[in-house]
Amino acid sequence: IAENKLNKLIDEVKETNKFKINDIALVGFSQGYMLSLQTALKRKDEIGCLIGYSGKILNPDHLSKNIISRPEIYLMHGDTDQYLRIVNIEFQ
């Protein structure tokens, strides 16, 4: 449901402001990044980039089978996060 709402918002912002899709960046922290990542990689039209702070891929198997877009991705993560340790992040 959240992914559908974010896609709808992206489309509305694009149309209302006459943006090209590659002019749009999604930025998220923690769960916001997880949702942005899940949404951006599954869009048919590729956004400009994705910027994330302290997030991860929730379901790598599902996402890897549904990747359509490959926007630039910038992920920042501290090494002292008590909830999502850097050792738990898989880089692909």
C-alpha cells in the first residue's frame, strides 16, 4: 500500500511541476529509505537518484526478481547504529 502511495505521489509531483522523471530524487531515512528503495527499483520510468540514510533491503529475493530501474543510489550509514549494524548490510 505504501509503495503504491509513493508511486502516485511521484507521478503527481512530476505532472504538477512538469518535471522530467530523471529530475526527481527520493531521499529517505531508515524505513523511509527502505520504502524509497523498494519503490524506485520497481518503477518503469527511472528516477534521477535515490539517497538513503541507514536503511537496508527488506526482502532481497523479492526485490531482485522485480528490479526494473537502476537509478544512481547513494547510501550513507554510520558504524555505530544500534538497530541496523553495518555487518548486516549486503553490498551488491
